[in-house]
Amino acid sequence: MPPKILLTRRWPDAVEAHLRQRYDVTVDPSDRPLSAAELTEAMGRYDAICPTVTDRLGAAILAVPNARVRILGNFGAGFEHIDLEAAKAAGIVVTNTPDVLTDATADLAILLMLMASRRAGEGERELRAGQWTGWRPTHLLGQGLAGKRLGLVGFGRIAQATAARARAFGLSIAYYSRRRADADVEAALDATHVDSLEELAATSDVLSLHCPGGPATRHLVNAALLARMKPTAILVNTARGTVVNEADLIAALSSGAIAAAGLDVFEGEPAVNPGLIALPNAVLLPHLGSATLETRTAMGMRVAANLDRFFAGEVPHDRVA
């Protein structure tokens, strides 16, 4: 009998069809986050669970007695929703899908920069509401990006891809990261390493977040850091919602401490703070970073490749635990 696989959400049709050729696949028909009780029950029914960022797999679930699951094939690059130490203790392998979502997420970071700087969201809402009264010289004046400085928090694949795109818009590049990039990478992107996050925030016109989630980065962007930013600055977050203290961001946007924000991720998603929704200078997207058919298909195929290697007795290429 082929291994039994649970997909906790619907995946692109091509990926589901590909997996069904190899495995006994069950797909959650509701296409919603599974509850802790449902995930616990699934631990005893399947050989593999393929979760997404919406599925919280903590120690209590992973340590369930008589678990059948041997591998968690995560659909996504981030894996802070999985307790890796608990998975290791239970002898469960965890994999992710790096690399394949780099371009799509970098594209979205640029989209948020453009929408926030040019007040595109405000303009569309005005037009759809029938409130546009015609062209005038001072209508919805935004900011240009050419000649401005982009500060990147983190300098991994997505940040570097964002930097490459931003240079085409005339932005200079600076970054802060715990590990400095190689000299050839800095040279290729004409990127300047900054010694502290505080210095980066104070000197950047756009501050774009590209760091992982988790306890180490929780509320990295808070009132103190926002106070260091320019009043004309824009904050962009395509990383994880927990990196930003949303209450502090709402206060900064409301008071004019910073000019605008472009957010694709949120602290309590899918719930979004009503204070953010009420702000005209906040561009809000529903976690669309990797949402292209090409990228989501590639992510699914990467999971499939990891499962294939695991069930063939080999080490998956993207093992993280």
C-alpha cells in the first residue's frame, strides 16, 4: 500500500494529481486551518502530513502517543509554526520549500513599496467610491523612489532579489543582518552593510523586512525603532506578522511619525487589526507573497520531491529537522 498523505489545504491541481500517482492522498475539503484536535487525530492516521503556515503543530500534537506520522512536508519556506525540537524528539522529519518562492515574494515587496509610496491604494478606493473629482496638481501626492535608500532587514535570498529589483527603480541599497554577506554579493548589488538595525531605520527611506519569524524577532519593529525612522519613511513587511508590533505601527502611522506602510503579513492573520484597516496610509494585502500559479506549483512539487526521497529511504534535500 502507498503511504497515506494528508494535505491540510487545497494545492494546485497539477500538484495534487502528481501526488495521487504516488500516494494515498487525502485533501481537507474545507480548505481551512485544521484545529488542534483535527491535527492530533491526523497524527495517528497518516504517514505524512503536509501543513502550511496556518497549521500550528506544537509539542502537544507532535508528542501524541502511537503517532503514525513520520514526516511533515511543509508547504512553505518558513517553519516557525512547527515545534522543531518536539518533532526531533518524536523522530519526525520536517522539510520546507526554500528557493522557489524568492522571485514572487521579492516582486510583492516591490509592489508594496510602489503602492505605498504612490498612494495607489488610496487612489483606487477613491475612484471605486465615485469620489474622484478629476485631475488636479496637488491630488494624492506621493513620493518617488529614485534616489532614495532602501534598507533591508535580513539579507537572504528574498532580500537580495528585492535589492536587485529596487536598483532598477533607482534606489540605493543598505542592509542589516546578523551575518554579513560575502563581498562579491555586496559588490553585485552595490549594497552597504550597516552595523545596527537602529542605524538602518534612521537612514532608510524604505525599510523592508526579510527576517524569519519566531521568538527572536518578535516585535523587532516597535515604538522605539519606529521613532528612529524618518517622517517620510515607508515600512514594508513581507516576512512574518509577528516581527511588527502592530499597535505601535498604528500609532506611528496615525501620528505621522512615518509616512506609510505596506503589509502582506499580520500578527493574528487571517484576523487583521481594525486599526490598520482604518488607516488610509496602510496598504494591506492578504499574504500574497508566493501567490502565483507558477510559484505555488513549484512549492508543491518541492514537497513531493522531499516526500519521494524520504519514502525511498533517502534524506530529503530540504530537511530542517
